[in-house]
Amino acid sequence: MERLAGNKQCDETIVKELSAAGITPKGVGLQNEEVPYSIIGTLEPWEFSRNWSYWVANAPTGQGLPKDIAKAMNTIFHDTVRFNGYAGSTDLKGNVSKQGTIDYYQIHTQEGLNAFAAVVKTVRDRIAAATKIEEQDNEREIE
């Protein structure tokens, strides 16, 4: 990924990278960070912000990737999609929320960002489908 530290024209690159991954760009006003961005990415429940030469992905505590999926992601992308910023480690011990999720990543390549977004969409869609089935079952029980 291109180094964007201090680049006041960074938003164009940010939108391009987010769009390539299928992540929605969202204006947030100019941020006085190492990368002076005014756009972040959103892919419910995740938010993505651009740092020096990588993306930071944050989900609310307990709403990130389930531990088993996080471990599989780390096995495949251990140097480029880093849970809690750690490189090369598949040991999640001490990094999992009480709800069994990993809620913070650093993503260092476009390929990694694309893959991470695809996994988030799949997990989100499966949770939505399971919730819908559960609601339908509950409605049947009430009848």
C-alpha cells in the first residue's frame, strides 16, 4: 500500500482502495492524524481508517470476527492482515474479547483488505440469515 503519511491528497487513494474492497467510503471531516484523511470506510459493524501504509479496522467490542474465523484469516494472511496488529502469530490467546471475537486488525495490502471485507460480509450475512430464521421460529411458536 502506498505510504500516505502527510499526504494532503490522500482521500483519492483512500476512496480507490475502499471501493476496490467493496467498503463504503464515509466523510468524517479532516482528521489531524499521521494521514490527514477526511474519509473512513464502513462495513457494518466495522470502521476502517487509513494509517501510514496500512488500514486499521475496528469493530465494537464483541462484534468482530469470531475466534475460529480470525484464526483462519491469520493462518492465510498472517503478515498482511494482523489481528491486534501482531504479525506472524496464530496464537489468539489473550487477544480475544469476552464474547469470543477479534475486534481490531491492521491490514497491509489491497489483497488483504479485499479478503477481509469479503469475510466480514460473509459473517455479517450469515448472522443476519440465522437471526431471520430464529425470528421466524419464534413467530411459529407464538402462533
